[in-house]
Amino acid sequence: MNRIEITPMNESNVSAVAQVASENLPEAWSLETYRNQLSNPNDFTFLACLDGEPAGFISVWYVLDEAEINNVAVSEKFRRKGIASALFAAVEKALPNAQRWVLEVRESNEKAISLYKKLGFENAGIRKNFYSKPMENAIIMVKRHGEEV
């Protein structure tokens, strides 16, 4: 069937978001942190389910005209099924006025970097020793909409 359903994070699915995060991100936020985001008007977190099973999520903070992507994760058994692309499409649809999108990605995460480039992101710099578990540099990637500055 392979039906992807994207829904905003809410009280009924916040635990699923936290579970996907804890299973896929070495520095995952806690369930309490995700619950706190429910009252943050700048938070746009979406859960992707594939055939009803939690498969991935994206967490974005939107301030003024900038969208900062905090976390993106897709569970391993659901990868290469279009879930990350669907999550990005959902959040871009929810934030049509965002002019600048920013994210950090581990320098070694070639698959994610490739996906982000396909989605229109470009390398903008390096954050030295940004990640721990293990310690690693982050590549800063940016995508712009509208007028170029």
C-alpha cells in the first residue's frame, strides 16, 4: 500500500515523534522537550506515518521569514520511500512565506547531504565540532525562496 500520511505534531502523536527521534538521532530531544514544543507558536513539527506506522518526522522553528530545521529523521526500515521529501514538502506548504531555510547535517551523512541538495539546499559553511556522540563537524546548508540577497 505504501501510503504516507503527514500530520502536525499534537498531543496524540507527540510520543510517536519522540520515539522516532530517540531511535534515530544520537542527540534526540526528550519526550518532555517535544511536549513543550506543542505550546511554542514558532514550532512546526510534523510526523510521517507509512501505512499507519510512525516512520519519520521533521521539526522546524519559524521566526520572521526564516525556517530553521532542527531535526529530520526517518526510521531505517522506512528509508528510500520518499518520506523525508514528503516531510519537507509538508513543512514548506505550511510555511509559504519562509524566505530562508537553514539546517545542519553531519559531515559524514552523505545520503542526507545528497537529499538536501536535491531539495535545493546549498553548502553555506561548517560548524566545527558541532555534534557529539561522536564528535563531528556540521555542514550548514541553506535554501532561499523569493528574492536572492
